[in-house]
Amino acid sequence: MLSYSFYMLTAVAALLVTCHALCRCPGPGLSGRDGLKGWPHPPRPSDFQDTEFYDVLVNLKHRLFRLEGVLALKEQIREVGEKMLASNGKRVDFASALQSCEEAGGTLATPTNEEENKAILGIVKQYNQYAYLGIKEGEISGQFKYINGMPLNYTNWHQYEPNGKGREKCVEMYTDGSWNDKKCNQYRLTICEF
């Protein structure tokens, strides 16, 4: 069963996509991975042809901030830098964890620095379960990459790891924050980043 917060976030995303599809929002598009630029400034009432639409957008933004606050208070989400982390508490294999995150609009949590590693560790400790990270072994045995194919710019391997030598292609985080290479068919906690 999906949570109320999931439905709210989906509704806000749908509203923003609809806004731009109907060309009722100023600017050439949303900022983000598509490379389109958004507003040069925070939206103002004068930017909108329809002031009622602006009021709805402001209300949704306010509700979204409140919802994020409630989820953070209940330790259901954690923010670190530009990332938001969340777990559904489920233990599944790597492929299923990745699929769950992608269906929710994110990807597996991938620490790119010590601060992000600590934030993911907070969720690992909360559930007291090892978790998959968004890191896999590449074509060359012992060479690990982010799941987007980029080389690792940060690591926190446990002593004597990785040691799977091509047999352990996924990466898990221990409850001390260190990493271990592991077979991808093991059941580990799902932590997503958005």
C-alpha cells in the first residue's frame, strides 16, 4: 500500500508537468536532468496568466514543505546536500531494490562523499539491516562503478574489501557504514535517493 506522501509528491509532480505541457508556466521549462532552464527567479504572481493557478501552486508548495517536515520528523526521509533519502523498509535482491527506487522516481542510494555515506548509514542503523548501494562491479573484475556507469569518486570499503573477484558484483553497506562487495541475489534493505 502506497503512503499518503507518495500520492502527494506524485500529485505535485503531475501538476508541474501539466503546467509546462499546457504552456501556462513562464520560462522554457523545468530545471533538471533534461537540461532545460526554469525561471531566472522564484515564481511571482505576475509570472502567471492565471492568478488562481499561482495560488494553487503556492498552496501546494506550502503543503509539500509541511509534508517533508512531517516525514523528516518521523525519520522517514533524510536530506543530505541536494539529495533526499528514503526507505520502504523492505529487504529484496538488488534488481528489485533498483526497480522499486526507479518506479518511485529515484535510484538506489549512492554515496558520493562522507556526508552522504553518513546519511545512508543513519537509515541502515534505523532498520539495523545491511543495505544495497547504487554501485556495481564493471566489466573489469574488482573495478566498481556507480550504476550510471561513472567511476567511483568516493569509497568506504571495509578492511580487505572488495574481495569477490568477479563473483560479488553488488555492494552493500554494513551497519558501521563500511562497504562490502556481495552477490546481487541476497536480500538487503532498499534505500532510495531522490
